[in-house]
Amino acid sequence: MSARRFIPCSRTWAHAESIRSDQAVSVRRFALAISPLLLLLALSAVAQSTDERATAMLRNAAGHDVGEVSLTQTQGGVLLKLAIKGILPGEHAFHIHAVGKCEGPSFESAGPHFNPGNAHHGIMSGVGHAGDMPNLHVPQSGALEVEVINAAITLDRNKPNSVFHPEGTSVVIHGGKDDYTSDPAGNAGNRIACGVIRQAPATVGQSPAK
Ligand SMILES: [Cu+2]
Ligand SMILES: [Zn+2]
């Protein structure tokens, strides 16, 4: 009885063993096949991580430093941290413009609002431009720190709404407030400050010079 049982058991065991060794070979082959892929993924992760932050140093029409915006890629969009000083108190439009060029005093070089979706201006008139953002409320001190998420832009160079598109982009503050409806720019008046959006240095722990 026990011998009869042993034979099929032994066959089963031998069969299982051959499956195991086949699996081991195929797992090894699979590992060899995917290792270049893993390397590529690792390299692309490194390449992407350098694009996860950007900065824009803001200058006014006279060329003076009036603050900075740091941009960080998040799952929910790009987080913009703005710290400004020496801005006239009141409401000011705050946009991403479509050209990475800030030539004072008019900053017309920054072009129109960043608009990869070919939309009309204004968050009250529709989806608005990707570069449309809420007004800044600058207090009497002329200094303000504020954070805002812009889900319509990305720091990913491979996407059409990337702030690193071929012409670059810039952050612009206007003398007046954005009415959130008037095409093409919200009737926001002069451009009073501008900063080109640039990839932040890959090294961490070093804040850019002010
Ligand atoms: Cu603007
Ligand atoms: Zn706009």
C-alpha cells in the first residue's frame, strides 16, 4: 500500500521539482531581460527628479529684485510658493506667460498668457488659460507670501502644458487685478514684475541667491 502510494508521490515530487527548476530558469531569464529596463527606469527617474522644482526670480520695471516664486511638481499640479516685497499694496494679477523672456520696463517680451489649451482668458469665463491664477492681495507692507496650486501646468518636459516648452515661460505680476473674464489678459494693466521660470539646481540644501 505504502509502496503504491510512494510511486505516484515520487513522480509528483520529481515533476514538481522539474517545474521548479524550469521556473527558476525562466525567472533568471526574465530578470536578465528586465534589468536593462530597470536601469532605464532608474535613469529616467533621476532625469525626472531634476525637473521637479523650478524657480523664477522676480524683477520690477526698474530691474530691482522684488521676490521669487518656487515651483514644485505635486500629484495635484504645480505648487507655486510666492514671496514678494516692494510691491504696491492692493490687488494684482498673477499669471504664467508664454515666453521665458523678461525685458523691462514693459515686459511685453513675456508674450501672452501661457495657453497650450487654446482657451479664452479667465477662470470665470470657462476653463481659462493654463497661466491664469488668482489675484494677489498685497498688504500695506508691500510684502506677501502665498502658495497656490496650478493644476493646468506641469514641470514635465514631455507634456504639452509644460512650463519648459521650447519658448520657456515666465511669471508676471500686473499693476491691476485680473477681472477673471476679459480676453485676452483680464484687463489687468501694466506688467510690473517678471521672472523667467528656470529649472531649479539639482543640488538640494542650497537656496538660490536673492
Ligand atoms: Cu499676465
Ligand atoms: Zn489668461
